[in-house]
Amino acid sequence: MPEIEALDDENVDEIDETLTERLIGLTEMFPESVRKGSSTAVKGVVGGAKWLYNFTGKTVWIVSTSFVILALPVIFEVERVQTEEAQLQQQRQILLGPGSAGAGMGMPPGYSAPQSQRN
């Protein structure tokens, strides 16, 4: 048995091949049809991944710029109107007192709308 171990150690030391050479050697044990099929499959997956990456990038760009151009101005305008309304309501409350929350809406100061009762 020691002779086998010595031979194995010698063979390992003599093997001086790169990983690429080893992989090429391993591919030779498969039939040509399997090698071509796997090569075609890998090329298809890589091509599909590239297409998906490009499509996703373009889609994200279109959606984000459309949002900035179309939606942000509307959001800012709504926020501005709400802020103005809050300031007007605060001014009414300061001038007319705490019971004047609905004063600017056609109701006299201190008047509250009747509550409907449901059975």
C-alpha cells in the first residue's frame, strides 16, 4: 500500500494544468450534441439576461421621469392648497375665536350642524 500512495503523490505533483485546461478536458467526455446544446442554452440565458437588464433599465427610466413630470407638480399644488386652507382656518380661529371653525363655510359663528340620530 505505501507504494500506491507514493505513486499517487508523484502523479499529483506531475499534473500541472490550469483550471481552464481541466474544464476543457472534462467537456470532451460528453457527446458533441450535449456540448452544443448546453452552449446554446448558456448563450440564450445570457442573451435573455442582457435583454431583461436593458428592458428593466429603460422601463424604470420612463416610469420615473413620467412620475416627475406628471405627478409631482400635482402633488406640490395639492400640498400648497392644503397649506393655504390651513393658514386661512388658523387666521379665522385667531380672529373670531375657537368656535369659528366653520365660520367661512356659510354658518354663523358658534353654530354647529345638527347631528342626525340613527336607530
